[in-house]
Amino acid sequence: VQLQASGGGLVQPGGSLRLSCTASGNIFNINLMGWYRQVPGGQREPVAIETTGRPTTYSDSVKGRFTVSRDNTRNTVYLNMSSLNPDDTAKYYCYAILQRTPQDAQFAYWGQGTQVTVSS
């Protein structure tokens, strides 16, 4: 199983970006998909998590500005980011908890990360 993220880049303050992450490989069921972010020297922190059958959760710092959504037919999660500010600058990692087969336990997987830089 691999998670491939894309969509990062350089954006001016107040701008918008959309990140995508697709899970590929032998996948039976995805229970959770979401996004974390990390700055150099800092801890990886959750940004937005979508869990099947549960309310979506957002960090307080992005509520009202970021929206996470999933396309289950494509095993893809999106992060729509608006009103970006320099504090949003970080490497963004997609994350998934999934089963590869009906008999399998659930395992966690990370994408490779995509850099988002907010600067004028």
C-alpha cells in the first residue's frame, strides 16, 4: 500500500491550495484518512481527520479555513485550504488507517509529505 500526496507549493498569504492524496495497492477498506503537518524541529500534528461513520475533526488553528473530503471510489482524500497564512507553512502528510484484506488487522500508513509555503 502506498499513499501518494500532491498539490503543495508556494502561495501568498490569503491564498488557497488544494492537496490530494491517493491510496493505492491491495486495499479492502479504509477506516480513516486525513492530514497532518510538521515544521522543522516540531512534532507532526493532526490538521484534519475524516473517520468513517464519525464527525470530521479539525485542529483549532484551521477550523473554518480548511475542509477535508474523501472520494471513496478513488481512495482519495483532499484538503482544501483557504485564507492561508504564514503559520500554515509546513510539510503536510496524508495518513490512512486501512485493511488490506477482510482478514487483515487495520494498519496505519503515511504519505511522503508535500511542502506548503505561505509567503509574500
